[in-house]
Amino acid sequence: MQWKKAISQQVLLSISNKENKAEIRLQPESLGSIYVKIQMKDDQAKLKFISDHTEIKNFLNNCIPFLRDSLNKNGIFLKKVNISSFFNSEKNKNLLISKYRPRISSSIKTFYEYLTQNKVFDMYV
């Protein structure tokens, strides 16, 4: 439940900061990152998650009900979610990293520190 809450909090934080991208770095580092593209229109959100691990893709699919509920409690309707694992080559991985890597704001650094300190994703080791 803690990791679902962490994902939800990062998405909400990005939306409240009017950011349209986020990167969530997982622990251990071998799991890579989750890249999130956020499209907001009025109070409706469309989210696109990209990861290079099938396990993370499955985890994100299981997070959707929690994420939807969390967003609804904050007045945001989750209109659409797309989850894909795209990193099938180093070239594609580098392309996506450059395209989806957000500007590192203090809020994202704080969230990354939270994930690191609490080892939120250790269960996938």
C-alpha cells in the first residue's frame, strides 16, 4: 500500500505544480524509472506511464483503482491511463529519457529522497 500511495502522491504533486511530466526513480536502481506524462484539461487527467520492466507495468496496472480514488478525493477525474513498457533498445530508452525527463524541481528531489529513505520499492528485488 505504501508504494501505491507514493505513486499517487507524486502524480498529485506534479499536477499541483502544473508539471506535465514526472520521473519516479525506483529502488533498487536495476528497476529503472517510471516516466509519467500528464495531460490535464479542466479537472480531468490523462496519464501515460512508461517503464522498461514488466513487473513494474503489472504493479502500475494494480495501482489504477487506488490512483483513481486518490485523484477523485482531490477533485480530479482520471479520464484515461496508458501503461506501456517501451524500453526494448538502448536507443529507445535514451530517446524516452530525454523526452520525458522533467526539470528536477525541489518537490521531485524531496519525493525522490522520500522514496530512497523509505525504500518504497524494495519488495520488487
